[in-house]
Amino acid sequence: MDINRVKQILSSSAEIEVQYNGVSVWIDDIKEEDATVIVHLVGGMEEQTEVDIASLKEI
């Protein structure tokens, strides 16, 4: 995934499925300077993880 698509997903009111390592996640925030995002598991605990934008996949 690229940074522009992440921005579109964050600003969208639609529910867009995104996966990280085959697991559905919510994107909480973007760190443009690092090309990373903060995510947490869909339906899971609120534990957040910072991952590379390139490792995300839109379903």
C-alpha cells in the first residue's frame, strides 16, 4: 500500500478492510516522516503497533 491510499482510507467514512500479515487491522494514525502507520487488530484489544505502510494490504 502507499501513503496516499492510507490517507484516503483514514479520511473515508466507508469501512475499508486492511490487513497486516494476513490479519485485519484498523489504521489509527499515520507517521508520514517514517512511512509507518499505527494500527490495532479489528475486534481485538486496543494494543497498538507501528508497522511499515508497504506491509499493509487492502482487501
